[in-house]
Amino acid sequence: MTQKPGKSARWRAVWQLIKPYWQSEEKWKAWGMLAAIVILSLSSVYLSVQFNEWNRVFYDALQNKNFPIFKQQLFKFSWLALIFIVVSIYKVYLTQGLQMSWRRWMTNEYMNKWLSNHAYYYTEHQHQVDNPDQRIAADLNALTSGTLSLTLGLLSSLVTLFSFITILWSVSGPISFMLGAQQITIPGYMLWFALLYALIGSLVVGLIGRPLVKLSFNQEWFEANFRFGLIRIRENSDAIALYHGEQSEKQQLTDNFEAIRSNWWSIMRLSRRLNFASSFYGQFAIIFPILVAAPRYFSGAIQMGLLMQISSAFGQVQDSLSWFINAFSDLASWKACVNRLAGFNAAIDQVNEQPRGIALGHSQEHDLQLHNLTLNLPNGNPLFSAVSASLAAGGRVLIAGPSGCGKSTLLRAIAGVWPYGAGEIKTADSKKQLFLPQRSYIPIGSLREGLSYPEESANHSDERLCEVLEACCLSHLQPALEQYANWSQRLSPGEQQRLAFARAMLIKPDILYLDEATSALDDDTEQRMYQLLLEKLPHTSVISVAHRNSVAKYHQHCWRFTQQDDGQCNMTATVL
């Protein structure tokens, strides 16, 4: 049975999420902004101390009907309030700037981590992390804003606490009462009342709100699943419409939203109890110090000014001690966000640390060389074993065989994204490679960008773009080069595959891999596309996976897979 990590391990995980930015190349800027924010926070506390003293003098002037002091204190309040407003505005302004700088840096880091070493591919196929888009877009925002808000809030509370403890101790005075035959005197009794009041409130709120962390984690998960379901309908609208699958999709979305609703009601019920406790705590704290100090006021021991100063100081101390209560909901959301990001980090690290059974290298003699290559499924079941073959520069190979024997998987292994197996794959060093999968990918943007992908569109002239579109029977798209759209939805599968061939003509790779890249084309168009490869890319090495024998004449060699009785496949190389 796996043990849960201890508190120290969990806090180390939190620190591992937070510290990189503060040790990065932007650390001096970050620490400088943080120092300015801390100075402004300390200034706010200092101004609060001045307001506390102002309370005593102002209300004493009212009680004593001292008009000159009254006017003087109004003027003092005006400039104190003006300084407080300026300090508060710039504190918020700098905090927002620091949050965005931190979020930008972390977003870049996480995008690099996710997109490096094909981590996005492995985590998706191994189901190691759900909704990475949410974790990068939403959780990083919540982490940076929540960490700054909670940390600065805690710092301000601690400074306020230490600033007002002495004030409350000195102004509250002692309280005496009889316990049996002995008189008990408690100096600075208001301070002890504040400590006891905050302690009881924190314990109650902590006990009530503990499940909120898990509920907040689940809520974000359910919300992300619901959004993903809506996006999937947009991405596959054509297929869903043809299947008349609206009712099935609606049922799935309804089920996803029901999970949101059910978890939300759990949060609501818990929040109701939590708000009951925190609201009672906060409201009673307004009148509590006056009730406790009232006997000394009515006995004439203190004046109204001192009573108001005691009430203000008690409120500051009690509010500082109540940081945990006031921030509990934010803490729960922040902790749920930390848990999700820690899980994301762990999944990426696990992917990067998993062994790569297939060695990738470079060949000086061949464009492609396989040596004792064995490919397995993720569960360990073998597809084929001990395959050796090579492809000379400019050669053309057709990979054929029954479905499920590992043809497409072989191309993934050559691309370096399939780690399950053994042996060695070598590709030509410093040669440009391009893969055309069966389902072509076109990023959302202008058609110019989609056609040039993954290269920059500025590298190719309009004339060249129009030329390759016309060659691939897509001349009707020439006027739409600057149109911004989701072209995967606008173009038919056949048009997308022809656009992929146009992309190959444009990029002119040294080695071109086609994974059933003409499966959506009719025979005549398929023949035309392969003929274009021979005419436009005569020196390009071509490796094709295809089921139609009609394309064999465009290749020089055939690597044919045949399935054996034990389920594994053998490969034989023949000359066409």
C-alpha cells in the first residue's frame, strides 16, 4: 500500500512550484518589485497605527467639545487619508504587475516543459494528466495571484499584529476579579481576550472547512471536463451531424454538468456552514471589544477617545489573528490549484524519466537505418521484433501489411515519439524531415500559416503558395490565403490531405514520411499526388504507409509485414 507523502514532502512540492521564478534570470526585477510592495504594505500598517492614535485624539476632542483640536484632527485625517489612498493604489498596481510577470514566466516554462521531449504526446496517450490546458491557463494564474495575495496578506497581518499588540496592551489596562477569596488581576486583558477569541474562531472554521480543498479540486476538474466536451463537439461537428449523434452528445454533456452541479451543491452546503461561523465571528467582533471595555468607560476610568482607540486596536489585533479564518476559502482554492500543478509536474517528470528502449542516432551512410528493431505496445505485447533495414538517399519505400501490424507505429518510432521497444533507429544527420499523417493538422489561423506549417509563412511568397495550391488541385483556395479560420473544420478530409501534399512541395524535405496520407483521395487524385512527388521532389527520400497496391509503382522497394500464428509480425524487404 502506497503511503501518502508527509506534510514536509507536500510543502517541498509547494516550494518546488514557487521558487524557480525567484531564482530565474528575472529574479532581480521580481525581488525589486516585491520589496517595493512590502515597503508599501508596511507603510499601510504604519498609517493604520496613525489612524488608531487619531481615533483617540479626535473622539476626546468631540467629548470635550474642543473645536480647535477637532479642526486640527480633521486636517490630519485629510492628509493621512490621501497618503493611504496613494499607497493602496500603488500597492495593488505593483502587485498586479508582479503577478503578470510571474505568470508569464511560469507559463513559458510550463509550455516548454509540456512541449519538450514530446511530453504532451506521452501524457495524453498514457492518461497521466487530465486537462493540461486548464493547468497551464487557469491554475498558473491562480497559483501566482493566490500566492502573492496570501503571502502579502499574511505578512501584513503579522506586522499589524506586532504593531498593535503593544498598543492594545498599554491602552486596555488591567482587569481584576475575585476568584473565591483571592483577587485575580490580568494586565492587558483585552489582548488576552483577542487571542482567545481568534483561537476559538480559527479552530471552528478549520474543522468546518477542511473538506473544501478536495471539493475545490473536484470542481475545477468537472468544469474542465465539461468545457472539453463542448470543444470536442465543435471540433467534430461534421461527424456528429452525419451520425445524428446530438442526443448522445447532449447526454454526455448533461452527465458532465450534473457532476458540476452535484459537487457545487456540496460546496454550497459547506460554504453555508463556513459563512455562518465566519460571519458570526466577524460581526460579534465589532461589538465585543466595546462590551468588554464598557465597564471601565462607564466607571469614568477612561474617556470615549480611549474607548474608541481600544476598539480600533482590538479590531486590528483580532483581524490579524483572524487571517486564517478570513483567507480560508482562498487557501482551499490555492491548495487545490497547487495539488493540480504538482500532479502535472509529477506526470511530466515521470515521462521524462521513463526508460527509452529504442536508441535514436544519426547515420552518415543512409537516410534511414533500422537495426534489430523491436516494437511493443504500451502494455508490453510485441508488434514485431528484430527488424533490420535501410534506405539510401533518394530512395522510395512502400510499407505494406495488414492492419494492426505496426506500420504507423514504425513511423512514430522513427519520429522519436514511440519509446516502447528495443533496438536502434538512425536517420540522416542535418537533413530536413517531414511527416504527413493520415489526419492532417492545420492550426487555427490564416490559410497562409496553415499551408506553411511548421515553418514561418513569411518564408514563402504569394506566388509560391499559389503555385503549390494549384499543383495540388486547390486553386479555389488561392483567394483565401489571408483568411483567418479553423481550417480543419472548413476543409474536407480530401482537401486537408491535398493541402498536406502542397505543404510538402513548399517545404521540400529531404526525407518525407506518408502515413496513409492519401486515404481520403480517389484513385486518380492519389496517382496525381504521388506523381507530383516524383516531379517536384525527385531527390527526396519517401517512406509511405499505404493499403492500396496502386501506389506501389511510385516506389522502388517494399517492406511488407506478414502476421504469424503467434500474433507477431515479420518483415521482408523486396525490390519493386
